[in-house]
Amino acid sequence: MTGARLVGSGVLLLDLRDGAAGPAEHQVHEALRNHRFRESGRALVVDDVANLTENHSVYEALRVSKLIHGVVRVAIGPPVGRPTGSVLRTTPVLDGEGAATLWVGDPDGVGWEIDLARVLAPEAVPTMAGPALQMLLDVLCIPDVFDRVVTLAGHLPGRVACPGAIVVAGLVGPDELAEAQARAIRAVAGTSDEPGLDPDELDPLLDLEAGDPYSRVLPSSVADLRYRAAVGQCQEALDQVMAILGPLGPAVHGQPGRLVWQQVVAAGRALADFRALLTEQFVQVDGRNGLDDAQRQRLRNEVGIVAERPPDTDGPALTSRIRDRVVAAIGGGRSLWAVRYGLRDVAERAAPAGSGARVHELAEICPDSTIDRLAAPPPFSWRTFEPWVVGAVLGCCFLAGLAGWPAGPLLGLGWTAGVGLAMLRRPVAADHGSHVGSGPVATLLHLLLGLTGAAAGGWAGAMVPVPLLGRVALLVAAVSALVFVLRYWWSRAVDDWLAALALLPAAAAAIALNDALTEVAWAEWALSDVRRRSSDATRDVAQVLAEAAAALTDRADLEFGVDVGSRTGSSLRTELDRVVTADIEDATLLALAPCWDSLRIGRANLGDGLVGRLDDLLADYRRHLELRGAAERPPFARRSAHRAALTETVWQSSPELERILRNPSPAGLMVQLCDADDIGLLRPAAGLTMLLRFAPQAAQVVFTDETSHGPGAAGDLAEVLWTESGNLGGALRLVPLRTDAVESAWPASANEDYLR
Amino acid sequence: MTSSAATMLEGLAVRSVRCPICLDTFDWPSGDVLYHYEERGGRQPLAMPLGIDELKRRDILRTAELRCPNPSRDTPAHFLPVSYASYAEPLVVGLVGETESGKSHLLAAMIAQIQRGGLQPYGLKVDPVDIGQHEDYLRDRVEPLILRGEKIPGTGEDVTSYADALLITSAAGTRPVAFFDVAGGNLVKTGQPSRFLAGVGALIFVVDPGTALQQRGLGDRSAPREAVRSRDPAFDVVLSRLGAGAQYLDVPAAVVLNKADRLRFQSPVDFWMRRPGNGGRIDSRRLREESRDVYALLYEHNAHAWLRPFHECRRCTLHFASATGGEPDGDRYPRGVRPWRVLDPLVALLAMTGVIPGSESAAVGVL
Amino acid sequence: MDVTKDATKKAGSELDFVDPHGRRQSWTVHYGPSSDSAGTAVRSRTVTSDGGRTVVQRWVPAELATRVPASCDPLENEVRAGVRLAGRFRDAFPTEVVRLIGYDLDRAEPFLLLSPYRGVAVAEVAGRLGLAEQRQFEVSLFRSLLLLAEADIVHAGLTSTAVRWDGKAVQISDFSYAAVVGDPRVARRESAWASPNQRAGTGVAEAADDIWAAGMVVLHAVSGRADPLPDLAGRGPALQNLLRDVFAADGAQRPSAADLLRRLDAHTYLPPAADGVQQAFAEGRQVFDRVLTEKWPPTPTVALLPAPELPRHRMARGQIALLVAAVLVVATGVAVAMALLFGGSR
């Protein structure tokens, strides 16, 4: 396999086995160009022992590259000349600073305990997490370890060593990781039968819909004039009716009745005009299919409605609105299906219904009956000869007559004057002649009534003389009673009429109509295009999410099987699920990122390439989990507290690692990566064998915690390298080779340059 | 030792009756030998022991038959129930139409439907008059057509022939109903047709859409007929012989546009073919609506000759029906035979003749 | 003569059939591969004529057609609807409905021929239509219903698979359950898309049956949920406005296709009926009535006269005057009486 790959947080892994030097060099250049590992500058090269010379050009390229400041070469294969004791044959290209060469004589290695000179089968080494070579490479991919190995190589003759390792992997095994991934992928995708998200959470226009619609209507526009006319006329009519109801009622205030009547009719007409204007515009403008410029112009000119698109709602802004909400929802643990359904609902809700659909609301707000009552007011029903009035007039005038001349006739005359005034103030239709005609007759009859009463009173007074005090009392009672009667009689009639007219509800209807207009102007006209675009965009995004969900589910089924064993949840599993789910969410969001750009510029197929991107990211992530564990942050993921918690949980119960870390001797039992027969080629001198102990940083807290490990727990661990990342902890020892183990050689095709 | 028929028939009222099969009139019961029809052995002379118990004797007589005397000797031997004299005057139903019109199929399909209990919903009980002949009819006509989907041969040209007779019992009593196949043509040739016509109580006019509407079935792969026909000789002869023209005939008639399956995708046939039966209820209004549509369809196709019965019979209904439900392919009906609405014309006739009593019946064929 | 059995032959086979107007046709055709439509006896395949015309053939295998005559019912229904539509629209045949090319149902292996399908089943694009396309779809769908209603046809089996969409117009296919308005309904318990009455199979088919089902199709097309509920609660305002009353339990309460088109601001134009023959038919019906009236002269019947309207009691002006006079007299009387009383006491 020849390939270049950037792993985890930036060690470039180059595998030159089976590759010719030319293409491999080309590949290195390619890799250098394409990968963003400038920050790290580390290259881990895996090569065949037999190829080292031929690949000189590659190493040369790495050495001279400004992007690379550290190269660790892992040379795999039996020694080039076992009988002569020579192990490697190479150009001296990598014996400078910043480089190290590790010879792996046998990928499986051999269990070797230097102290006891004991050799065991590699499987016999306890707690070794996996195949020795793979473990070695994984460990070297941890940047901290990489750097330390390069540093240590400086102490080795020729910067060459044979590595030995003992590595403990976190407690999360491959099966658990696979299951966690499957669960996480399914959780992120969700299922088609789950309920959709509340559209309010996703609606990109929610804030707009709650905006102030009244800013849409221009003052002194046609609509506004008509609105003011309707309300004003109603108000005026109400005032006039109230005026004829005034303290002295008909006697003092107000217009003649005919004018009041006209005012009421005018109010009805104004209200009808206003409603008609709205009805017409509602039907004609509609806005369901968007508004063109002509319609907007017309709205502005004829109705005085500003139907401009609100600010911050153009394509890019809308895209951001949608993206923010979708990212928040997915990042917040909502499944793709749920978000998709929610978006669908948003799309449906956003579709403008058009003002035509709301015409019926106008008739509900301001029913025909309201207008009709004003346009053709009910007759003012003042019953001129109500029995109780007749009785009261007779009675009072009688009493006044009893009080003595000329009180009775005067009261009768006064009464008649009051009635006459009221007759004039009676609201009547302009074209209603006969009703007015009956006024004088009725007034005369009232005069007759009063005089009759007065006459009877006078006659009775003549028969029965009343003392003066009594007379005064009688007169006062009669006069005040009649004043009260007139007032009550009149105001009751006016009240009845007012109630029948329903002027106040009419004014309220005008206001409600205006509210409806402004609301419609905003929601259906001003927002028409925005809503349409929002509807289409959210629908498209929903479709993209559907594709993503399908791709995720397919991948989970394909890679992890259709059914996932569900073990009872431990705290470890919970933490692991949290971390992995969050990572999958982030991967999904990253895969979706280009879709937002497409949406912003209005490209048709948002989902182009999505499935491929998602597949790549998931494959990377799977590899990441296998190599580095869940505790290490993949490049696309957010930082999260859960990850640290997970690491802690993982290492909390790892006595094996603790034992390794607390043992400062390089001579313990490890897997030495060479054949048992080749141990003789190594020089395990005490001072020369380098030991490197490392563990994930997260575990530092666990192992140095003095409360559980006793005082000085940290002391043993002073030299331990706390790596920033990783699922791996353990020890690495670098055993130098015999002095003449490395031969210098030049490639057969070498030109003069190499020999300079 | 068995008693003679004469003694056996003792005590039965004798009455002059008309035989629904040969249409002769004679006193009944009369004859020498009592017969009994048995499922397996066919018709057997009935031996009744002397001194048989009176109740048993009556029970035997209920199912016993006598040979019809057939004074005019123009009909093969046939038998009538001993109790025939107690029934009402037979109703003779003539099926009028050309040989190709599908009369035989229509009648066979009707009898098959009746046999399946198609008249039961109308409260009618049906028995054969002459069990032997009925069984023969079922065996020779109904079964080949209905069960095996075979085309059955039509009756000969210019022949009026007896087909089958049934005793139909309703609340109004038992009435023999005989079906005759009237081929039309030259009815004057034999003496029998005139007698038939004298006694005919109801007519079913069968219209063939092939001739009347120029609608040939797909399965009918014969060459198209040479000339468009504007008259139906069978209809004409029967109607003229009954004296139509001067005034309305008082013979109830039903005009059946047969082979309506050919038109089943055409309006208004497509509508009527899916109407469900109305569960044994006579619905004069619906009959009238269907009649109107049949009339209009024939009218639309200028098939005025086939509308004569409606114009000349006072009570006349028109119907869509299909005896076979499909077209034959050669001598077979490849998809089987599924009669459609074949009983409706008969039910209308039974209503118009009072066999099915009721006020709704009285309204059938009337405005 | 069973020509379809020669389907596998390379050489073209003869195919005789009747077109919807009753004309016999004979084509030399090549058959495409056949496909079973799940759940029904009807199979289909494409048929290419020598003239280069490609149509869809739907047929029931001979063995099945003979053994189970009811298995041909879907074909019968399709032909019935197809002939009716052809009779109504003739040359102006609408694109919204799959067109019947011909049929022969009286052979051992009954078949019918349809114009080729357009587009894809709506189920496949459900939830993906943009607003403009969605509206176009709705207009086209309800327009197709208008056309069906015009021909008095009830599709009775509208689903997201029976309705197809090509981005411009719908195509209504699969008239297997089609009925004519007034046919007794056939119970369709299994169909979640049918109206309650249809599922129960009560009453007679009416155009409103299709309105319900079309409402379900629209819901599916909009929401993308394959199991739409006939419920508008929580739906967007546009949809609520469009489908108002579409899911009324009583068919009479549901809007007609024309109403729905008006709600969509779409025209409800219909091609004029070719009425020459229809006229003769209508005339025949009138003649029938006339002849029947002549046969049965009407007997005079007593017409019921409407009850005369009672005059409403209203107080006349004169009566008011009388009342006033009476009051005056009484008042005077009272006054006199009081005067006498007081006078008496003095």
C-alpha cells in the first residue's frame, strides 16, 4: 500500500512499501501540497528495509521540505545481512536532527524481558492491546510521542533503534466503539416515524412574523384616509347622538334630527367604503404567488401599503437564518428526521395563503349587518303618546293647576315647548317627510293634554282650596316631575336607538379592519416573496436532510449490521455515546456545510456530493476511533466537556497502565519488534536504551490523584509524557543496534548530486 | 291390485282448463294412468294400492301427473299436474324476435336465474308444470349455456315453439306461466301459432343490437350484414296479428335490448348495467327511467321499427339485458356466461299481469 | 384466436381491438416485457405498433380470467371510464387523464390499451415540490377532477401512485375502481385514502369521493408523509385555505373541483361537449314521455291552493287617536272625580 494520509491531529503518515521511488516522491509532494499539517510538520514514514536506499529521493524531499521538521522512519523487514550483522542499508539522509529510524525486524515482535534475558512469544505479553506494529504506528501518530521519539533518537548512535513497546488501549474496545457508532449514527439520523420538531424552533421568519406590521401603512394614503373617515364618521355620529342626549337633552344641544340621521348614514357609508377598498385589494393583490413591481407600486399608490421586503431577508440572510436554526437543532441533539419534518412544517406554514383567502375575514370582522344598520338606520322609535307619559302630564298639570293660576297652564305650555324641541331634534331620514309632519300635531295634542290637566286642576283647586305652602310644594313637585319625565322619556328613546345603531361596534369594526389590513399587508404582501423563498428553501433543506439521514442509516446498516446489541447502559457507555453522537453530529454538519453555500447562491441541487462527503467523514471518523479512540477530538468536532469526562472514566480503572507508568526501568517485559533470532543484533546497554512512558493527559488527573493513590503519587510519574490525546497509554523503549549495524549505501540510480 | 286412475281422481273438481304447453282446452283432470316423475328413473306409472288411506292418497295426488289429452294432437306427449285445475288461467309469455336476437339464450338465462331463486325476493315460489320437460329444458338448454359456456342452438326459422312452463305462486295464488319462442316470419303457415296468439298473455320483444343499432360484438367475426334493416319481421307479424294499430293492445309487453354487454361501455347502458337489483321491490319509477333510456337509445340510432311494441302496447316497459354477459368466440363463451338483468323484463311482465300483486305493480308501464 | 400468446415471437403479432369510439382497429405489434402489478390480477407491458406508436397494455391472463371472472373487473372499470371520457372529450382529450386507446374484453385474455404513462408517481416527489410547482400540481390535479366530474366519472381510487406528475401536469391513471356517479359504492376498507363512506361502501359514488382522496394526495405531496391524516389542524394557512371542508364527512359539504380551482385562482374552462348525438338521445327521451302521456291521458287532480296570508295586525293611526281621546276622557273623568271628592270633603 502506498498512500499518504493525515491522521488525527496532524502526523502525516506515508507508507512507501510496495512503491517505486519515483511515484512515491511524487506522492510526498502531493501530500505536502494537499494536507494542512503545516502546524505539525511531522512525517511518519513506513518503508521496507530493502527499499531504504532506493527511496532516498523521498527522504531527501522530506528532509529539505520546509514544511517538515520531524521525520520518523519505520523500516520493516529482516536485517539485510544477518550473518555479517548488518541490519539496515541506507543513505545517511536521515541521520541529522529531527529524524529517527526505527527498525522493525518482525512486525509481530517477540516478548523480551531484558533483565532476565527472557524471550517469550509476543502473545504472552500481558495487556498488549493489539498487533505490535499497528500499536507502534498508532503510538507514533500521537504528536507528543512522535516528538519525544525524535528527541530521544539524538541519544542513539546513528539515530537508529529497534523499538519495543507495551501499550494499553482504553477500555473501549473495537466492538463497543462499533456499537457506539451505530447507535450514534442511528440517533443522529432518527427514524421516519418520529414526530417532527416544533416548527417554531426552525422557522427562519419567526422574528419577522412577530414584527411591527403598523410600520407598513403609510399615513394619508387612500386606505388610511378611508380608515380615518370610517372611524371619524362613526365617532362624529356617536358624538352627535350623545349630544342630543345631553344634560338638557333636546333643549339645548345638538343638531336638528335630520342632520344627526345624515351623519349616521355617512358613517355607514364610510365604513362600507373602507371595507370595499380592503375587499377589492385583498382579492386583486393576493400575493400568494408573490408580488411583482407593478403590484407593489399599486399597493403603495392606491392603498398606501409599503410592501417592500423587510431588511435582512435576502437570499444569503435567509440562508443564514435557516442554517443557524438547523445547526442549532442538530447540534442540540435533534435527529435529522425530526428536523426534516419540522422544516417541512415550516415550509408548509411559510407558504403564503394570499390575501384572497382572507377576504371572508373582512366580512366576519365587519358584517353586512353592521354597515346596513348605519346606512339605513332603524327608525327612531320615540313613542309620542306613551300611556305613562300621558298620565304623568295630566297628573302633573293637574297638580300645577291645583297649585293655582297660572301655574297649571304655564306648566302645560312649558311641557309643550319641551316636547316641541324634542320633536325637532328627533333624528329622521332626510327623505322622510310625513314623520316630521306629525310633529306639530303631536305637540299640539300635548299642549291640549297639559291644558286639560291644568284646567281640571284649576277647577279642583277652586273646589278645594289648598294652603299656600301646599301649593308651592305641589308646583315644585309637578315641575320637577315633568322635567324628569321629559328627560327620561327622551333619553330612553335615544339610548334604544343608539343601541340599535351599534355605532361603537361599528367604530371598533373599522379599527379591526385596519388591524386586519396591516396584518395582511405585512404577512401576505410585504413578506410574500420572503415567505415563498423561505418555504422553498426550507423544503429543499428538508430534502437534503432526508438524503443525509438515508445515507447515515444506510452506512450504519452496511458497516455495523442492521441490529445493534443493546447492553445495559453503564456510565462509560453513556459517556461514550454522548461523545460519539456529538462527533457524528459534527461530521454531519460539516458534510452539510457546502449545501448552505449552494442554498445561498440558489443552486438547484443542494444535495450534490453530500452522500460522498458524509461517507468520507464517517470513514475517517471510524478510523479515528479505532486508532485514537473516542477520547481524542477528531478534527471536525467541537470541544466538549464530555470528552474529558469520557477519558477519565476510561482510565479510572486501568491498573495495568498505572503499573507500566510507575515502572521507570526500560528492561521490563515488552514486545520487541524484531525476530527472536535478531536480538543478538541489538545492544541493550542500560544507559543507551531509552524508555518513553506516555499516557493520555486525561489520565494524569486519575493517576496523580493523591487521595486515592497516596501522597507522592505524582512523583513516580514525573517523567511520564502526558499526551494531549489518545486512547493509548503505555511504554516505548528504543534499543540501539550494534555499532556496525547500519551500512551506508547509495541508490543504484544515484546521480552526482547524491555523492557530493 | 291398484285402483284405476278414475277412482283415484275421485272427489277432485273437474274444470275446463287450457294446457299451457299445447294450448288446447279440455276438462281436467282426465286420463287413465297416473304418473310420477322420479329424479333417476324418469316418469313412472304410479301404482296406488286399493284402499289406501285418504290422507296418503291426497299426498300422492299432490305430486302426481296425468298426460295431457292434447285434443288437437299437434304436440308431443306432455304431462300436467293432477291439481292443475285448481290453478288460475295460464299466462302465456311469448318471446318475439329474430333467430339471431338471442331469444333462446335470454330464456335459458331467465330460467337459470329463476332456478337459482331469482324470483324469491319478490315473494314468488316457482315449480315446474311438467317436471320432465322442465328437466329436459334444464339439461339441454340451461346447463350447456350457463355451466359450460356453450352456445346453444336457436329455434328454427318461422317456428313458434314451446320452451318451458312454470307454476308461479304468489300471495294472489298459483298461476302457470308458459314460455313460447316466437320466431315471427310466416305465422300463418301452421294452425298452432294462431292459437298461441289467441292465448298470449304477455310478450317479450327481444331486440338484437346487431341489427337494430348496427352494433356488432368483437367476437362476432362474421362479415357485416349487407343491408341496414329498418324493420323487424317478427315484431311486425306478431303485432299485426294481434290487431295492433287501431288502438292500444292490452297485452303487456317488455322490450329487451339484448346483448347489452356490447354496449356496456356506452352511455346510458354503462349506467344501467351497474344498477343493483332493488331487493325484490318493484320500483315503477326506476322501470320508467330505464325504459326511457332504452327508448332514447333506440331512437338515437333510428331503430324506430323496434320501438313499435312501445307505441302499440298500452303497458310496455323497455329493458337493457344481456343473456350471456359477453361475446362468443366460435361456439363458446370464453369467459363463461354471466347473465345481466335478465329477470327484470320478466318481473316487469309479472307485475303488469298481476302475478306479482301490489299497488306498485299496478303502476308499472303506466305513466 | 389468441394472438397475445405469440408475444415472445420476434415477428410482429396481430392485435385486434375496438377503440373507445367503437371502431375496429388492427395493429401489428411487438410486445415489451410484462410486469405484475402487486396485489391485482392485472398485468401490464408496453406494446409497440409497427407504426411506431407505443402504448401500455393491461391484461388478465386467460387462465385467471376464465377461472375468476371477477379478476377482469378492474379492466371493465377502466374501459368504462375510458370510453366515457373519450365520448365526452373526443378530440379535445385532456392530458391530465390517461387515455384509453382500445380494448377487447370479450376474448379469453381480455386486455386494454392505454396511452403511455407520463412522469412519475406523486409519491416519489412528495415533499419535494417547490411552491410554484406545488401550486401547478394542485391546479392540475383539481383540473383533472373537474374533467372527471364533467364525464360523471368517479375515480374512487386516487392515491399518490395513481396520480402521476411530470413537472407540468398530472396524469390520472389506474381507473380500476372507477365508477359512474350514482353507482353503488364498492367497499374499500383497506384504502386509507378513501372517504369514510367509500371505505364502508355505503351509498352511491359521487364526485366528492374523489375530492377527499385528492385532498389526501395534496397532503402527501405537501408534507411528504406517506400516511397523511385527513386533518388540517396544524397545517399551514395556505393549505388550510385550499383544503377547507375537503374532509367533511358529508360529501355534499365538500367543495367541488371547480370550487377548489377558484380557490387556486385557476380557470375552470371545459372543452365544449360534442353534442350532436347527445341531442338525438335527449330528443328520444322527450318522445318517450310524450308517447307515454298519450297512452295514459292524465286524470285531473285537485291542486292545493296555498292558504291565504293572514293580514298582520298593525295599529292604525286612527286607533292611536282613539286611544288618546279615550285617555283624555278618562283623565278628565279622574280629575272631575277628584275634584268632586275634594269638594265633598270640604
